[in-house]
Amino acid sequence: MDGTLVNETPLRVGVGGEPLLGSPVDIVVYRVNGKPCIPGSSLKGVLRSLAEALAKSRGINVHDPWEKDAVEKEEKEGNFCEICGIFGNTELASHIKIYDSMPKGPKDARTFYKYGIAIDRDFGSVRSGLGPFVEEFVEPGLEWSLRMDMLNIEVFPEPKAGDLRALLIRDLLNIMHTFGIQVGARKSVGAGLIRLKEARWKVYRLKNGKLELSSKGDLI
């Protein structure tokens, strides 16, 4: 599936570690080849958390992907939970690949700086040693590429009957389009809201040792 994301609020997917010597910014936007980037791992983590919440609402038992006893039990029984069946765990490879999202119009990828301070909750004053600091954000309204590969999960053209994994993925995509999801930092103040603007899907099936295009269409 290929599509377009739009960040509707300022976005900050930051770089860990110390800033470069002489940098005017304390926390800079993550970049690849000089361009802002939303890592696929960040998107995947957000979608997994949302999928876990949706699964719980459907009465599905959800466990941590690193919960050794639960994972080993599922592997022994050959019956992994729906969340692990989509995103994988320590014993099962992920059935969904989410690639890094890059600006569709790199020249339109403008950023701005925002000053901040940390407040001590006990004293209600500026917390010593944690500010003021400068953060870099990507301006709202930028279009980003989106690519997702779903392996052996029949999501399109319609979810396979009885496969909750396919239903959960369609729910995720519908939420991304209707409400959006938040990625990066400063979520509590509204930053990082991205929405799925449009998407197209293609289904390939293995036939005579070759992948052949079976069907295609527009999701949105």
C-alpha cells in the first residue's frame, strides 16, 4: 500500500543524544540526507499501541511482545495472538513492514524553533538544569510518503472473513484517515498529529513461482 500522510500540527521526531557543538538548537528534527524523516519504526510503534487498544476493546488478550512466558506458550501451541500475528515478537517475524516516511516536496519541508522550559511539579517553578531549551519542529501541512507491505494477511479488497488481523489493520487505516494518529514528541500539547490523506493498494499472489498482480484499488 502506498499513500500520502499530512502532519496537521507541528511535528517533532527528534534525534537522541547531544546536539552538535555550536548548534543553536538543543533538540533537532531527525533527518535522512538532510531531509526531515518519520522513521518507519516510530510509525510502527504507534500503530502497534493503537492496535493493542483496539484488540482489548474486542476482548482479545494482549500481552507485551517481550513477555517471554506468553510468547513461548504461543509458539509451542502454534497459535500467536492477533497483535503478534501482525507486528511480530521475539519468536515471530512481523507480517507488516512500514517504511520511513519522507517529504513528498522536500523544498516545502520548513521547520521552526520553539523555546521551552521544564516545570517542577512539586514547587511550580522552573526546574533547575532543564531549561530553557530550544526544540525544532516541522511546520504543519507537509505531505509525506507512506508505504506499508502486509505479508500473508488478506486486508484488500476486503478483510478475509474470520481473520481479526485483517480487521484490525483496516480499523487502523480508517482511524488514520478519519482522526489521525500522533507520532514523535510533545503529544500532550497536540504536536505530531498526522492523517492519512489518500492511499492505493495492490494485492500480489504467488503463482507458478512468480508474484502476479491480483487486484488493485483506492483505499481513500
